Amino acid sequence: MDKKIEKLLITHANIDNKKECCGFIVLDNLKQLIIIPCENTYEFPSTGFRICPHEFLNIKKRYEIVCMYHSHPIGPAEFSQKDLDQADELCLPICVYSIQENNFTVRVLTFSTLTLRLIRWWVLVLPIAELFFDHRYIIEKKAGTSWNWNRGTGK
Ligand SMILES: [Zn+2]
């Protein structure tokens, strides 16, 4: 992981090292990696984390989210089932920093979350593609010639 980001995450985790910290690693407008600390709204912040959905949506609107992060004040840098469920729900890679062991674990997207992403993408792209090809077909018929992007040299 990026050394600057590691330092920032360790700093955030130690501001209140009795509670789990949480937030997102994002790309800003200049495509620089930065962190966006969030409030941990979980009932028992010493043993879990939760990010407010409104806060998540606001961040998602403004930045390209790379990874969701959080800390474990006690215990190893291993994900709990709740951690993994949250990451799957948001279709995001997740990383955890263990204060006790001073190390990180990162999990990138699993096959199922990637498939889900692809399906979402195709649902969006297919109708647009169909529209384009339909128009192309109509123009070809009217013009009595096949469409060719390389044409238009004046001949
Ligand atoms: Zn955790």
C-alpha cells in the first residue's frame, strides 16, 4: 500500500485508539490518493464500525473511491464477517489496520462482487449500444451504403 496513505491511516487510528476508526481511500480531482475520515456511527465503536449511508453517497459523488478502511484497536488485522458484508454491499475493496499488531490487511474485490459490477455496467451500457447500432442501421439503409467511420475524405 502507498506509504503516505499508510501513515495517514495509522494517524487516524491513533486519534482515539479505543474505538475503530473508519473512512475511505479516494482519488481526488488531481488523481492523488487521499483519505476521507468518516464518523463511526456503530453502537459499539470499540468492536465494529458503520459509516452513515448519506456520508458515503456524498463522498461517492465527489470522489473516486478506491477502498474502504477501518482499524482494529485490539486483535489482529483480520476481517470480521460484518466487515466483509459491508464491503460486499458497497462493492468496494476493504482494508483494516490493527493497532495492536501495527499491520494492514487489504482485500480486493472478490469474483462475485466483480461479476455484480459487470452486470450493473452492462445493464447500463447495453441499451445505449443498441440505440447506437439501430441508428446506424437506419442511416445505412437510407443512404444505401454501409457506414464507414474512415470515409469523409471528400470523395
Ligand atoms: Zn473490522
